[in-house]
Amino acid sequence: MHASSIQAVYVENTYELTQRQRKEIDYNARIAKQLGIEFRIISNYDTVKGIAGFALQEHITHIVIDKPKTFNLLSLLRWGNFVINLIRNSEHIHVCIFGFDTKEARHQFSEKTNLPSFTSGGTEYVVSTLVVVVTIVLCYWLNDLVGYKVVSFVLLFVVSILAFAFGTGPILLASALSALSWNFYFIPPNFTFHINNTEDVLMFFMFFIIALLNGVLTSRIRRQEMRIRKREERTHALYSLTRELSEVSGSNEVKNVVMQGVKKHFRVDTCILLQEELKNNQPSSHFRFTSDEWDSILYCHEQGLVCGKFTDQRINEWYSYFPLIGTQLKIGVLVMKRTKQFTYGEEQFWNAYLGQVSGKFEREMLRDVAQKAYMLDASDRLYKTLFNSISHELRIPVTAVMGASDTLLAQRYPEKVQKELLTEINIASVRLNHLIENLLNMSRLESGRLSPRYDWCDVHDLINRVIETLHQELYSFSVNIQIPDDLPLVKLDFGLMEQVLHNLLLNSAQHAPLQSLINLEFSVDGQKLIIIVYDNGPGFPDEELDFVFDKFYRGKSSRTGGTGLGLSIVKGFVEAHKGHIAAANHAGGGAQFTIQIPIVISEITDFMVTN
């Protein structure tokens, strides 16, 4: 068995509805919504053709209509023609007629009228009458020149023009007034409603009919144009909202776009409360809510139901509350301060608008969730990588220390062997200390508590300290150090710069081939100290140059272990000196690091060098 659905249909034609009829349509639409029935509005100048065409297009199997509640001849003729035409146009679709004939229904229906609706204001009647009167006065002066037949065309033209500006009632009045005035003032004999000529009698009736039809049809076309224009405006509003929402990101920006759009298209003030604000009871809006209003907001969010003013629930509230619900998540509540109830057309427009808003907020929330999940996954992977790297880096020196110490404790060895074992322990402890120093330095950089302690430094002392510390690591390399003879004392943080050079030289020793050359050059350019370190290693792949200073980053072609902190610490210490470091591939091959640090040069040293 296939699941069946029910749809309620209203055919919008060229007839203008009264206020009472509009309320009935809105009421029926709300009843259909409460019953879970889809309510559709379709446009067609012919109600029967509209229903039949919709039913055939949607593959409807049954059409259900209500029987009339009155039994006068006019209503029965209209209803009979409607049913006959509907059956004729519905082809294979079953047409069912239901209804309960009760006194209440008859009484309710008897209060309604089927007369044409006249909703025009009194001003329109007055203006249309004045226009016709002025036209008649002008034509009366020109009657001897143009003749009464030409006057009829002028009056027809005036009635046609009025139809573009006024409703059906003023047009009917203008048509009748024009016809009677034409008869009384212009058709011989003048100043009487009597017409002698049969041709003039026919012209009089034709004039009235043509004026009436022309005016009414033009008025209907104008109303239809206004409906189409209103729909076009709503469609454009939804398109504009979609475009504007696609151009912004972040909940606050989306809020601003939505509230401005609602103010523009619905002329009401709103505020949006998202899930976090509801959870923390801290609304970030210009609205102020009482405890009862806040309870209604929470009720709206938790139950997912519209409530408040002009709704079916909690109707005594000052605001209207609309839940923002996506396909997967409850987003929040939109609070609206409105002074009148929406018509069904406005409610349809509002629901479409609200759907776009809910969808955008849901996408923002899902994007945040996905971003947090990505960050959590990246953090987890980083944790595992860091843990494995640190474990590996710690295991090597610890194993060396344990092995050498166990050997020393096992038995007494010759002094030469003991010295070798102690040297091995010392190297491992230095390596272990270097690893711990890197971790502590990175912690200092992350905390923002690192501030250089400037003092006068001799670059030669700095280099000697670094070379001495890295004696074992640089043993298999040739280190070429170039320091100008006139290089003065400079103000630096000796400890931080020692760590910078230590990490750069160690990086070269880890990646350059054994017995190769490592170069270290110093120079002064104005008020900047320039340090260049380059080697004959493989260098960097072009795609990795932007990442070499990132924390825990290790190149794909890296052959050694390490935590990936060394170069990151170098960059942090250089920037702590308000300097800059850049990585590149040396023209002769290998990696090159260029450091530029603003310095203060000792005047005493300058004087001594000059003399």
C-alpha cells in the first residue's frame, strides 16, 4: 500500500476578497496546518480549471468539496455549474461531495453575501466622480464642434484611465455616471433621458456595457499585477536573503543580516537567541524579558512550537516566539515584536524566510562542530606524534645512560674504558638536557612570559660556547666561521642567541652529509646584525618552505628523529629580539637560514676599532 496525503487548495483569481473572506482563508489555512495538511495557494482566473489542473499535475485521486449551505436559486445554479465543470475537467479523478446540513451552518452562511466586494475608500469614489464631472463639463463646451458621438469615446477613454487607479466600486460608479450624463446632456433631445433614435438607444446601452466591462477588466488586471508584483518582491527578498547569508560567516554576522532583513521586509523588530544564550540565560539582545517571557522562550525552544502573541499557545504574551529548527539540530528562538497577525500569504513568506534562516544557523553550528572535531582530531594526532617523538628522543639517551652505568657497576674496568663509558653518559645527559631545554623554552614562548635580557656580547665568545657544546655533533663536519675583524660588541640576550645558533648548527649536522661543510657568517648592516647559516645538505622541498618553523613540523624527507621544536624555538627567540628569520635553499645546494636582528652597537668598541 502507498502512503496517501491530503492537500487543501485555495485558487487565487482576479476577484478581490473582503476582509472577512481573507480571515476565513487564514483560519482554514491554520486549521489545515494543525491537522498536518499541506495548504497550497495557486493562481488561475478560472477556479475550476485551477483545481483540475492542480489535481492532474499532482496525481490527485480524489477531490473533496463541501456542499452549499443555502438553497436559493442563484447559489444552486452557481454551485451546480461549478460541480458540473469540475467533473468535466477532472477526467479520471473522483469528485466527492461532503457536508453537514445544520441550522448553525445555515445561520453562519446566511450572514455571508455573494455580492461583489467593494473595498475602495470614500476618497476613490469622490475623485472618480469629480473626474467624470470635469470631463462632462469640458465636453459640453466642445459638443458643438465634435458631436455627441465623439464625446462617448472621450468618456470611455476616461473610464479606462480611472480603472488603472481605482477599484471596482468607483469604476462602476464612473461608468454609470458617464452613461447617464452622456444620455442627459449630449444625446438628442438634450436635458432628458428620453431617446428618440433607435440607433442612439443601442449606442447608449453599448456605451454603458463597454465602459463597465472595460473598467472592471482593467481593474482586475491591475489587481493581478499587484499580486504578481508582491510575489516577485517576496521572491526577490528570499533571493537577497540567500545571497547575503552566503556572504557572511559567524553567528553574530548572521544575526545582524537576519534582523535587518526582517525589519526591512516585515517592518517588525526581532532578536535571535541561540542555544548557548538559552543555556546560560544570558541573552545578547536589546530586548528585556520577564521571567514569564523567558519561560515562554524556553518552552518554544524545548517543544519546538510557535507560541506567544497572535498564536494558539500562550497568547497573552507581549512577543511572538518562533523556534529555529534545522534538519538535525535545534538552533534557538527568534523573538518578534509585532502589532498585527500575519495573513496566510505573509505567513507563507515568513515560514520560507524562517526556513532559510534556520538552515544558515544550522550550517554555522555544524561548521563549528566540524571545526572543533577537526581540531580535536588534529590535537590527538599531534599528541600521538609528540608523544612518540619525545619517547623516542628520551629513550636513546636514557638507554645510553642506563647501559653505561650498568656496565660500570657490574665490574671494574680499566681507566680508559671507564672514561669512554663516562663520556657516553655525559653525551647522553647533554642530549637529554637539550631535549628538556627545548620543551621548557617552547613552554616559555607559548606562555608569552619570555623577555630577552640584553647585555653587551662578544660574538666570538658566543660562537666558542656553541661550538664547544656541539663538539661531538660537529666532529665529523668542517665548520667555516666568518666574523669581520671590526665587528663590535652588540647588545643581545646571550643565552637565547646561544640556543638559536645551537639549534641551527645542530639542524645542519643532522641533515647534511658527513665530512661536508657547514658555514656560519656574521655581518652588520646599519643597525642590524646579519647571521647566515647554510650547509650542503638536501635543502627544503619548495612546498615545505612555509612550514619549516611550525611547531612539531618534520619534513617528509627527514632522515633523523627529533621533536620538530628546534626551528620553531629559533624563530620564537629571534622574534623576541624583534628580529626576523627566513629559510631558503642556498644557491650552491643545501638549506640556508638568514637572521636579521636590530642591535645597539657599543660606541667604545667602535672607537677602539677606529683607532
